[in-house]
Amino acid sequence: MNIVENKQLFISQAAALVSGEDNLVTNLSNLSALYKEYLPNTNWVGFYLLDEINNNLVFRTISREK
């Protein structure tokens, strides 16, 4: 799959994954896995969150190659 060619499908799937889920970690994990499906030539996909008060990395979600 390709995000550019399947933009509307990607958006629909992403919306469905986060719909009704309030947990940020769960949502980021699910979205990371979805991105990985659409970006097969990447070796990882993830999100970095920054604790702006302490200016440090607090969490990273990664979807790696299978």
C-alpha cells in the first residue's frame, strides 16, 4: 500500500483506530503499526514525545520490520 495513492483509505483507517480510544499510548502504537503497513520500505516508524517542562524524551512507540 502507498499513503499517496490510498490517502482516503489511510485517513479512514487511522480515524477508525483512534475512535473511542482515549489512551494516548494505545493510539500511538496503533497508528505506528498503520504507518508501517503503508511505508513497507522503512525499518521503523515511531512517535517521540517530549516532556517540555523537563525537556527530555519520555516515550517512543516503534513498529519495526517483521
